[in-house]
Amino acid sequence: MAIRIKSKGHYDKALKYLAEIKNPFKKLLLKSFLLDKYGKEGVQALQAATPVDTGLTRDSWYYRIVENEAHNILGIEFCNSNVATANYTRHNKNGSTGTSTYSVQVAILLQYGHGTRNGGWVEGRDYINPAIQPIFDKIAKDAWEEITR
């Protein structure tokens, strides 16, 4: 079984655009203006959607513009710096016990849920994906408009 792809027409505009953005100056402009714009919009969307108790998780969103030189890729990473730490007792195979500390991202606990000390479960709430999807859609739309221009 094989997959066959056929296309009609040409890719002159797309190839021209891609060749142009390889230029370091244009790449810098793309990085600083477009990605910065979408990064700020994404952080605002995530902040608006984050469940609020103390507001610390909501106010801890930030973004980074990342670059992979080897693959000539620019991207945006959305991050949250609110980290919770907790101690737990571990039981070793030889019968001894010890205490360890672990850290976990609070935004991830809210997204996917988590266990409680008494064995209960707090259900997660998908708030990240619905908040950030319109930003991704906007990036795709704007990129397509730029390529077809």
C-alpha cells in the first residue's frame, strides 16, 4: 500500500516567501513583531481563562520565543511559573521510610486534575486548550494570508 499525493499548479509564491524569510533581518522582524504579538495575546487569553483562587497561577503566565537554528524554526512557548511543592513519605523495599519533596506545575494540576492527601480526586478542567486555540487559528490564518499575498 502506498500513499500518493497529486497537486496542480505551482508553489512560486510560497517558495518566494519562504526564501525571503530565510533572510536574517526578515526573520528578526518576524520574530520580534508577529511572535511577540501572538505571545502577548496568548498570555492574555490564558490569564482570562485560568481558574482563580489566589490569582497566583493566573498571574504567572508568560511566553518565550524559541528558535531552532538547525531546522530554521521559530516558535512560541507558553509557560506558567507557579509551582507547588509538597513532601511525601516513601516506603523502601527494605521496610525503611524516608521523606521526599516534589514540585508540580499548578496550571497542570488545574488542567488535568490531581489526587488529594486523603485519597480523594479533584477533577481537572480543560481551560488551556479552549483559551489558546483561537490564537493558534489566528496565527495559521495570518501566516496563510502572508504566503498567498
